[in-house]
Amino acid sequence: MPKRVSGRTRASVSRSTTDTDDYHQPNNMRSRSNSGVKLDNYARIVHQTILRHQDPVTGLLPASGDQPDAWVRDNVYSILSVWALSLAYRKNADRDEDKAKAYELEQSVVKLMRGVLQCIMRQLDKVEKFKYTKSTMDCLHAKYNTRTCATVVGDDQWGHLQVDATSLFLLFLAQMTASGLHIVYTQDEVDVVQNLMFYIEAAYKVADYGMWERGDKTNQGIPELNASSIGMAKAALEALDELNLFGAGGGPGSVVHALADDIQHCQSILNSMLPRASMSKEVDAGVLSIISYPAFAVEDISIVNITKEKIISKLQGRYGCCRFLRDGHKTPKEDPNRLYYESAELKLFENIECEWPLFWTYLILDGVFTNSPEQVQEYRDALEGILIKQKDGICLLPELYSVPPDRVDEEYVNPHSVERVPLGKLPLKWGQSLYVLGSLLAEGFLAPGEIDPLNRRFSTIPKPDVVVQVSILAENEEIQELLMKNGIEVETIADIHPIHVQPARVLSHIYARLGRNQRLGLTGRPYRRIGCLGTSKFYVIRNTIFAFTPQFIDHQQFYLALDNQMIVDMLRTDLSYLSSRWRMTGRPTVTFPISQTMLTEDHSDLDPAVLATLKKLQDGYYGGARIQTGKLSEFLTTSCFAKLSFLDASKHAGGMGREQDDDDDYGCFAEHGMTFNGEADDLAQYLDQLLITANPSRGSKVRGDSGGLDRFKAAATKTKDMVSLMHKAKELHLHNAHLYLPTKLFRSPQPSLHLTLTDSSAPHTSQFPQVVVTSECNLPRDSSGDIDYNSLVQLLRDTHSLPDQADILYILFKDKGMEWDTRLHGKGSTVRSLLTDLYVKAGDLKHWGLIRMISGILRKKVEELDWACSDLLAHQKHLTVGLPPEPREKTITAPIPPDKLAMLIDEASENNITIAILTQEIMVYLAMNMRTQPSLFSEMYRLRIGLIIQVMATELAQSLNCSGEEATESLMSLSPSELKILLHHILSGKEFGVQRSVRSVDAGASPAISIHEVGNVGATKSERAGISKLKSDMRMSLTPHSLDMEHIESGRYRLPSIESLDVPVSTPVVKDTRHGQWLRRRRLDGALNRVPIGFYQKVWKILQKCHGLSIEGFVLPSSTTREMTLDEIKFAVHVETVLNRVPQPEYRQLLVEAILVLTMLADVDIDSVGSIIHVEKIVHIANDMFYHDQKDLGAEEQILERDPSTGVCRLLYDSAPSGRFGSMTYLTRAVAVYVQDFLPCGSCAVQ
């Protein structure tokens, strides 16, 4: 390890070009300055080690004499010293020859960068495919033929997917362009760079092989999420955003764009990962490249310092730093004849990992940028001692230093004691280049800002507070008057002209056109949702200003937007997110429209939750954010603007023919109809019409040519949110529907299919004459005894209750199919259309149980499901859906396409439609909580959604003192906002445990779970948020339906909404709420996989003292520690997987407590605690001790009832951990009995 030295950096001897002594000398008399001599020396080093190897045709650099291929990453790093030297010559030029030398060096840089660009342009088909598939088989290659730019190895024969390499190229393309180099020549190349930005923008959820090309540490070709790739992608996107690739002489068409939401996704995932580098690497020296130069991707200085300190403390040696712990590359114990390692042999590499001087060059650069002369000098001195000096005086930086084979045992015993020998490339061009770069900076030839013209080095400087601007818009004058009555002055949509307001989905379609190039076969950005950072800017499109509403208020999406409380919750979340994550010039502006759906049921006033929120917004502080409300026109001077020149009229005439469906993100464009044609697409026509119209009024029809309807029919198939509108337009014979239907800001009135419905103010039990199917007649039959479906349709016509109509439609759906035409009101009244109409009516009435059930039948998918799943996985959380045990419970460990994800959820839910739809909903809420409160998920690596739903139903059963079926029904009847709050309570644990034990609950008091304790917004008679209101609603909804479904012959006709979860029998609510407290706590913690902090590290230590831990027949072997290290997430997930074999969450948690006691033995001074330890036996020993003690104290047998599935006393489940009769007391005694033969002093050591 380099010795810390005090003292100053080497004195800079460079002289400025304005040095008066030299400046006034005649040219023929000028002597070479000392700085010039030093620069010439560095030029000689660079030429000998790098430039003389540059290919004269392609400009690429081979890795070495033995490896003639050109790696993208190595090439970019290797040319940095040439770029830096050119800048130094231009800055410190003593004579004209220096300027000529600077130009020559610059052109060498341009030639290499263009060589890499040529390699990429030969693989544009892969760029295009990868945007949709994210497959390792469809990615750009990592290395190319140096002479031809061709590929050199097959798609499946190398770990090609290395997002950091592509990102590094883009980052320096941006930095070099900003410094004045011209690398991109044509508009086609601009489009290529734009598509490369789309290629890397989802890096936060793409598992790749990382900068060491091997993926998982086991070197078995398993890709994983790498912090180095995410950080480099974030840096590249930030650097390129709004950059003109043609430099100062370029126009608006050569500007490229990145989406701020993708950048912030990368940022949040980085913050959650670091200092860990990946699932299998608890620390990796390669992360130095993203916490410091060149990426500067991390904004939190504390995370930067923690990560750097961990790298130095765990990886640094006498010759550099190891890449990561247990890295076997080129160690004496590595078998060169095998490509992959055996998992258990990783332990052999511990303490003998090769040390790379390369990382000291990063630390020199870090010292320069952090203004730490001591650090710079320390590592320069350390490098001086290990560089290899050639006969010509040039010092070379070797690739790595390895332990000699004959001294391995000595190094095992005393790490860092053995003299190592250099191996590998000499020099490693990548490291040699960074060494020269660091020397030029350290000696003052360059200032940090000259090699960082985009100022990335300032990323950790605290940002000023953000003021979020909110403009409230009224849908019409009626709503405007209601707002005015409440003291809130707003504009209507018509008042804001010439500013145009559109839904967020339109912005998704606009960005889908960015980067399209027919000649190169590039389809632009895949159609994806735009987050709140993207919708909080003004956009200038063809000299017209556009504002966009947030994604969450889009009523054409899932039913979440039907819940006003949910809307204000999501608004609060977005405002908080904007205040903490906004990094752009100007303030964010949120356009928040108030529509008819945000009024009370009688439309006499605003929904109380919405009204309270609007008043809080006017107070200037909401959701932790500073707020300023006002008119859109007032915010034009202070807001952030983006000019989208790619939509100019001259640009889009040859655009793509079809938009991409959101569900097709993973499908290759060719397979999903992404084709080219010469006609402008539907969006272009819509924009043209929108911009031509001077002052469009709501509901006005714009006339078009006779082909308008045909184009609408073709265009409506492009996105799923237009499909239903297409059907409506065809039914109503609307012409030119494409000009207004797809982009209508507020929900269009749904054409009624004339189902007879109850009054919205009436209770769910209908007051109309009932149509009853009695047990005698069952279902209507024809003469042959079969169900008479025509009579059933007539029954549907005469039925007035929504639940009864849903029952009948469910029967028709199961027996006749979704497209069966009932001819209820003439041709076209299919089961699907009737269900859709019923869905709308249930939404108007906020009948959430029916809404969920019909959503399931219609196979609606949460539009954000894919995003939610990916976001949770990117935060290193595995997901399971369905109830345990396996194989019913399905595990999700990597992002999968939305359709396949929905199918997996259906399969795990065993085709229980409402459970499947609830699973989707919970997944979205988990992602929301992860985004706003990641601390809720600490020490949780697997989220078991099926168990979480079961626990939610259990909590309701206990709170309402009702049966499991009633609890399931009540859970389905919760509004989205209530469900989200209940989930938050369960995650946070606030509502359970101690708080409940000190409060006495009378028999008539409100239930124990008070969902609206979080906030009192909207606490009025029309509020649906209280559990007490829910209880009465539930009692009402559980009265027998007028259509007596109990007597339908087959159970297959039962509505899925009344299938109950496996909910434990609830106990009566008594005054002492401490009863059941610890059982519930254990059940919650077991369902959430919540363990004490440091639990997994303790398990790792105890495994080193035994042969393994057996849990219900599944063994966690000690050999696991030979593969995985102490702080590895992969190890924690492995332990969790074994624990999750236990289906009962409370029993699982008792096993966790037993293991926790066992881990105390890790600190006992003994070598071994026996062979395999059976944890369940320890629990049963403790249970028997507890049972006998309770019997001795006179406890009745009824109180000591045992759980039939585990044999454990329910009273033990409900015992506090501490105290005389606490669970930990008995578990400690049980451990002492179980392992007493191995303890030094019997059980005393444990006691």
C-alpha cells in the first residue's frame, strides 16, 4: 500500500504562451522553453506507446501485439492522452511547430473516434433491435477488427453487452465536441448518435457483462446489473443532452436530446447500489471511473467518499488495486484451460488477486479534480516505484502484478507481503494513457476544465432549492366558477391560447419520432411513458409552445386515475420528486387540470381531497416542495424550455408509418410492423392541424379530406389507448376522428350501451323490482335443457343492479367468449363492449370491487406495470407473485416483457382474475414507495407480493372482526388510495406493535387500522377512505345479490371477486390489543422478508463454523461462503431463497430468530459447531421448553393450542422476544442444548 507522504506536488515548470521573455523574441532566436521540452518528452512517450500502433486506415488501436483486435473501451481511454496532449500543445505552444503538432494530434483523436463510429454504424441493425429486446444477442460488439472495423467473434461467443463501453464513447464524443473537435460529419451520423442514446437510456434496468466482460463474479457468463455501466450511461446522457454535434457552426437539426427521467432513474439506482458494484461484487475498483473522472455520475458526495474509501480499504495493495474480491484473472490458481470457474473455487483466489496499477492512475486524476495535492503526490510516487523503465528511458505501466506461483502459500498467510511480478500487456494502453493524462494535469500543462469542458466535475456541488410552478386549469367555465367560489382563481383550457396543452401520452408519441432515419433503418425512440421531469417543461414545436399534463391523470390508462385521492397522492409524490431531482435550467412547471371526475357525486362542488390539495398548493408548500401557483403565461419567463426541431415541417415528411405499442418494447421492430412509408403519419397530421387552427374550441370538429377515416382506422391500431376509441368512432360513424380523439385532454364521454343502471346515489342494493333466478328455475333453459342465452340477455336488459349485470356478463364471457354479439341493442353489442360500458359506469360510481373484477376480465394491464417491475428489480429487489410454496409462487429476477409478465401473474394467481389485477396494483404501489421511501425496503431483497396481499387481507379480517371471505371482499372494495395507504402501513410497521398495545379500544370504537390517519384530507361524509365507512359498505355489498348466484349449478360461474384468500381465522377484538401483537408482527416481518440489520453477514460467519444450516429440509451449505463474500447481495438473496421455502411467514420469522441466536456462536472461540445444524429442531426444542413451562404454571390446553402445520404453540408465536417467557430466551436455551457438545464450557458460553 502506498505510504502516505506529506509535501507539495511537483512544481509546475510550464510557462504561459504570454510569457513576455519568449513572446518578444524573434522566431529564429527563440529557445525551447522547459515546458516545451517536457511536452516533447510526453509526445515521445505517447507516440511510442500509443500512436505508432494506430491503424492508418481505420484509426483504431489494437489491444497488444498478441491481441490485434480493437476494444471500444480501451480505444477511447487510450486516445485520451493524445487529446490531452493536443490541448496542452495548443495552450503552451512556443512556436508554430507546436500548433501544427497540436492539429496533428487532434486529427489522430478524430480518426480514432470516427473509426469507432464506423464500427457502430456497421451494426445499426443491432442498435435497432436492442432498443426493443435488451437481449445479449442483439447488442453492439465489444471489439472489432482493427484493420476493417468488422466483427471478429460471434454474438454468443463473447460477453459483448457492455453498456459502459458504448457510454464511454458517447461521453467523450460529447466532451471532445465541446472542446472544439469535429467528429460527427453528417445528419445521418447525428441520427446514429441519437439512437445510441436510446440504446443506453435504459441502462438502469439492463443486466450486462460490465467493464471486465465476465458479468457475474463466478465468470460463468451470467450478466448482471453493474453500477459502472449505469453511471457511465447517466454521464453520457447528461453530457449529450441538448448538445450540438456539429459544434458552434451547427443548426437546430444537429442537436441531440436525452430524457431527464431516464437520467434520474440511473441516478436513483446508483444511489441504491453504491458502494456495492453489482449483485455478486460487493466492491469493484472499476467504480472509480463513475464516482470521479471521467463520469462524475454520483451527485451525493457522501456516497462518493464511502465508495472510494471502501475501494481503498478492501482492494488496495502494494502494486495497485484488485479489480474485485476473489478475482481469479491471471492468478497462479486460475486454470487457463477452462473458460469458467467452479463456484467453490473462488475462495482459492482470496488474498492472491492480481493488483492493477491502472487504478492508481484513476486516483491521481481524482486527486487533481478534488484539489488534493497530497493524494496526487502519494499515488504518483507509488506509481514511480512500479513502472517498468525501458532502455530508451520511457516508463511503461504494466497491466497487472501477480503473485509468483511458488510463493502463493506465503501470500495466503501474510497478504501483501510477497514481491509480485508484472504480467499481461506491457504497457496497458488504457492505463498508460491515463498515467500521461494525470501527469499533464499534475504538472500544470492542463487545467481540469480543459479536459472537462462540460463541467461534469461540479456534479457534487449542492444545488439551489427548486421552486415548482403549478398551473391549475379548469376543464370548463362551470368548474372555473366552482373553483372561484372556493377562492381559487384559474384559467380554462380555452383561456390559455396560444399555449397548447396535451396529455403526456402525446409527448411519448412525439419523442417516438426523434432520431428516425429511413435510410439507415432507424425507428427512433421506442414508445414509452414520459415521467414527470419530461412533462414539467415547455416544448417549442414549430414555433408553438406546448405544455403537457402529468402521466398519472390520464384517464385512458388504468383505473388508478379514477380515484381522486390517488390523484392527489401521486401529485404530491411528483412535486416532491421534482423538488429533489430537478437539474435543468429554469423551473419545473406542472400543468394540473381539474375535470368533471374531480367533482363530488352531485357535481355541486369539488371533491374534498382535491379542494384541500389545491388550497395547500396556494399556501406555497406541499409534499415537501416549495410551490408557486399561477397562470401558464406567467411562467413562460421562468420555466424550462426544450425546442424539438426534429418535428419541423421539412423533417417529418418521410417519417415512420406506424407508432410502436407500449407493449412491444421488447419486440423487434420488424416483427411489430415498424415499417417505412412515404406518407406523413397520423401524429404529424394531427400536429399540422393543431398548429393551423388559430383558436381551437373544445368539441369543435376539424374538417379533413375524404381519406381521414381510413387513416384514422389505420392509425388507431398503433397504440393500445387508441383501440377502444377506434371502436367508438366506427360505431358512431365519426369522420376525421384521428384529428381529435387520440389526443383529447379530458376523458371523452363514453357512448352508453343503454344498460339499465341504478341511480348513482342509491345504495348497491337495488330499489327497482328485482329479477330473481330462483333455485327452482336456476338459469333460463331452452326446450333441450341447455342454457337459453337469449333469455339470459333479456335478463341482463331487465336487471338494474351492477353486480347482477356483472354476474350475467361473466357467465356470457365464460361460455360464449368476449366477442359474442348479444344484439342487446342491435348488431355490435358484444360481451366486450357491454363489459367496457359496465366498467365505465362502475368507475363513475367508484364501485372498486366491480372495477377490479371487470378490469381482470377485460385483461387490462397497468400501463406502468413494466416500469414498476423493472424499477423494483433495478433496486436489487427480486419479486415473487402468487402464494407460496413453489411452484405456485413464481420468482421474477430480471425484466420481462409486459405481456409475459401479465401471463406469469395470471398463472401464479391460478387464474383468479381479481387477485391477478390486485397483484399488478400492489407491484405499482411498491415501486412508488421504492421511489419515494427506499428506506422502507432496507434488508429486504425479495418482495413476495402474494404474501403481502394475504397479510393485507389478514389485517382487515382482524380489524373488522370478520371472516376471511369477507376480508377478501373488503380488500377488493378498497379504493386505490386506501390500498396504497394500507400497504404503506404494513411496510412501515407504524400501525402495529407498540402503538396498538398502549391504546384501549372499546367495542364500539373504530377498527384498529385507521387508513386515513396518514392525512385528514377529505374527511367528509362523501369520503370513501375510512375503514369504518368501508365496514358498513362491505356489510351492504355482502347482502345476497338479486340474481341468486348461489344456485347456479357449476362453481365455474362464481365471480372471481368472491374467491377468498387463505386468511387465518381472526380472533375477536378485545380491549387488550396486545393480544396477537407479536404474532402479527412476526407474520408481517415474515411476509416482507424483513430481518435485523447485519443478519446476512452473521449468517455468513456462522456458516464458516459448520457444514451448513438446514431449514425444513433445505440445506444452506458452508461452501456458499467459498463462492460469495460477506457483503455480497447475491449471498443475502441466496439465504432468503432458502428461508422462503417455509410457507408460513410467522414460522419463517421464528426460524430467523433461531438463526440469530445461532450466529452468536460465530464470536465464540471454537473452530467448529458440528456438521449440519437443523434450525427447525432448535425451534421445536424451544417450543417444548415453552410448552412445559406454561403447563407447570397452570396454562390450559386451549391456550397452548399448536399450529397444526408446524406443531408450534400459537402462544409462542405471540410472545415478545425478550423477558422471562420471551421467544429469544427459549431459543437461546435451545441452542445451548443443541450444540452443547461443541462449546468450551457447556451452555455457559451462550448464556
